Amino acid sequence: MPTPSTMPKPSSSAEPAAPDAPDASLAPVEPYSHRGLTYPFGRTGPQPGELVELAEGIGWTRSPVPGSLGHINLWILEDGDGVALVDSGLDIPPAREAWEALFVGPLAGRTVTRIICTHFHPDHLGLAGWLCERFAVRLWMTRGEWLFARMLTTDIRDRPPAEALAYWRGAGWDEERIATEAGKGWGRFAAMVSPVPVSLVRLQDGETVRIGGRDWRIVTGCGHSPEHACLVDEAGKLMIAGDQVLPRITSNVSLSLSEPEGDPLGDWLGSIAKLKTLPDDLLVLPSHGEPFTGLHARLDALAAGHAGRLDALAERLAEPARAVDCFATLFGRKIDDGSFGLATGEAMAHLRHLEVTGRVARDVCDGVYWYRRV
């Protein structure tokens, strides 16, 4: 694993120029290659509270996340006399403790200049409000992500809305499961994030943001979230990818309750094609897993994976089926209660894409959606 270190403080003279490429000598490990990807810093990473320098002015730390993910990667960017923080971690005590360890350790005495969030999901946005308030700085993110977060944190009810019950019933949930889920109330998103700032600095697709000695181009994608922002420094051959490109797992793409007639999987596949226009030699900094090269190979694998699942699903629908009947075809394993909701959203997204592209038809019987191959 790269040796944890504090990031160098810039001198009072001109800011250092961005290097042409990340300096692999900073990582005293053997690069690891697998399935067309190379991990120049190996397959491990820093512990919470540690900071690893990946390239000049680019720091890598991790924040704990419960469950199988285990962590989210956070990026610390030199920004003049201070540092900009990219993503924030969940609003949970261990994640706050990880930040406190950084502020008394590798980042002791450093000024925080801004908080940048790639998208609204709680492991990315959760502590952004807390950090913004603590350092009296602005939140930087796309308008679509910020608005979605603001909406979710204000929509808190004792019972789910009627549209949610209809969504679950349409997917094929039985009445017992619907009642159990309804009994949990509505608006749990707000419990996972600190108060979202009421104002922001808007990131827009195609614009360039100067951070320290680097120019980062904003490249947005959608499908996993409404307006996900990636930051690309083509001169330095770096890409902060968020959840838009992950090295080993596939980002969840779910049919949203807020847009039940949308096509998020179509949006996701379109975003993959968009990202294929980026240079293939970027060092990709993902939110989960380790930094890697091989962007195009990974994008091709993601597209092929969804294409294969869509074909298998269309074959399965020679006999009419509900979303819950398609879990084995899509995931190849039993779905437990903890992941039932995510699996439902993912299945609905794939079925909706097949419907939009004319490969299946949807029939409604007593509020339940039945899909059949055309």
C-alpha cells in the first residue's frame, strides 16, 4: 500500500504545475493487472484518517461505510493555500471520527476552501453540510443532484406516499412486504445526511474549474443519479469518477419513483458512450475500489454486462413475469431482505429499458406489472 503521508504544503510563490502523468514512484507496490485494468497502487488503500499522495497535489483517503462496500474513497486536492475536499462520507460517527483524525493529523492547520460532491447519494453528500458549516465554505455540485438532495431531505412522512405503494405492488411485492416497508415511515434519506446547504456553487457539464494548479473539466453522467459530476484533468491524465466508473462492481441503476416512466438504464448506457470519448490513458479515481487505468476496457465491460443481462431477461420473458420474478435471471443469486429494494429498482430499470426499446410489453393486472417478450 502507498505509504500514508501528509500532502506537501505549497510555497508562497507560483502554484506548482500539474505533472504530465501521475508519479507511480509514490506507490512502493507492484502494479496489479486484471481483466484489462491495471491498478498502479495495488489493490489496497489507506485506512480512515490516513492520507496517501497519488500525484502532486492529489490526496487519497477513505471513509467507512457499513455493509459490503466497506468504504468510500475521498479526494483531497491542493487548492492554493488550502485544500478542496471531494465527497464527504456518510453522516455516521465513524466517518466524522475519520475526518477529525485527518484534521489533527495530515491536514492539521490546513484551510478547507470548498466541498465538492459528485452526486447526492448519502455516502458522498452525507457530511458535506457539516463540513461546509465547520469551515464556512460553499458546496459545489450540479444543480440536479443538489435539488434532488434538498427534495429528499424535506419529504419526511409517517407513511409512504400512495405512489410508493403502487410502485412496490407493480413490481410484484406481496402485501406483507409492502406493509412491513410502509411501517418504516418515509424520508430515511434525511437521517443519513447532515443538513444540505441551502445554496451552492453550480457545476455544469463542459465547464472547467481551476483547483490549485490543475484545470478540471466537468463531465456529467446520469442513470445512477440525475446529474453525476466527474472531474477530468486531461493534462494531468486524471479522472475523479465518483460512482460513474467503478473497477469491479456495477453501480446500481434503478427506476426512480420520482420518474417511473423514465429510462435510467438508457441514460446510463448513453453516459457510458459519452465517457468513451475521454482519453483511455487517464488514471481513474473511483469512489469504491482502487485507482486504475483502462477506462475504455472498463466502460466496454459495463456496457457488455448490461447488454447480456438485457438479452437474458428478454429470453426469460417468453413467459410473462413480474420484476420480482426476474431476480435470478438478473443477479444469479438469492436476494435477501436487505437488498430487496435495490434489486427491485434495478430489475424495474432493465424491464423499463426493454419496454422503451420495444423488446417487451407491459400489462397491468390488479396494479401488478407483468412483462412479456414481444
